[in-house]
Amino acid sequence: MKITIIDGQGGKIGKTLVEQLKKKHPEQEIYAIGTNSIATSAMLKAGADYGATGENPCIVNAQDSDIIIGPVGIVFANALLGEITPAIATAVGASKAYKILIPMNRCNHYIVGCEEAGISEYIRIACEKVDSLL
């Protein structure tokens, strides 16, 4: 099963996801796709098996991933302070992968029904969902 984590900015969400998933599923290969080199580097240091940076790797890896995990902004054009291009948002949204999106109620959007929780709690819930899919 191909698990792809897409993150941007400093890669903190992606880094934490990689650490938690590798701790529970060390045999599982994880693809770290950063919208910038800092995010990719953070996820690789956390133990991701493969890493790439930029728009094209996001598009290419979204096509054949089984699971895509990242902040909800990865499906919104121009999110993450502009790091998510319209092409990235389209590729992730159109992917047949099961998407696990971590809610971030900022940047002019609010996700109705999401309880207000800390990022650590959201990441824990995301990892539990991966566990149930594996």
C-alpha cells in the first residue's frame, strides 16, 4: 500500500505523521512529498522512505497513491500561503487515493463539524485511521 504524506511550510505535520506511522508500522513505505525543501527534509529526517519536493512530485505521486495524508489545505488551491498550486489541489482531489485530511481552521475557512482540538490530537486520529485501513 502506497502512503503519501504531503506537507508544506516547515513540515511539522508531515514530520509528526511520519514518526507516528513508522513507530507503529516500520515495514510500511512512506513517501514524503514537500511543497518546499524544508518540509521534505523534515519528513525524511523523521524516517520517510522516499522524498521529493515541488509541484510535479505532488501530482505524480497523487496518481498512484493508496492513501494521501496532509493538512486539509492540500485540496485548496493557493493554500499554505500559496504553496498549494491549483495543479496540486486538482491532482490530490482527483486522486483515487483514500484521503485523510487534517483540519486546520485558519486561512479563511472553517470546517463545520470538526471539534476544536490540538494538532497532536488530529494527528493521532489520522494515524488511527491509517491503522484501520492497513
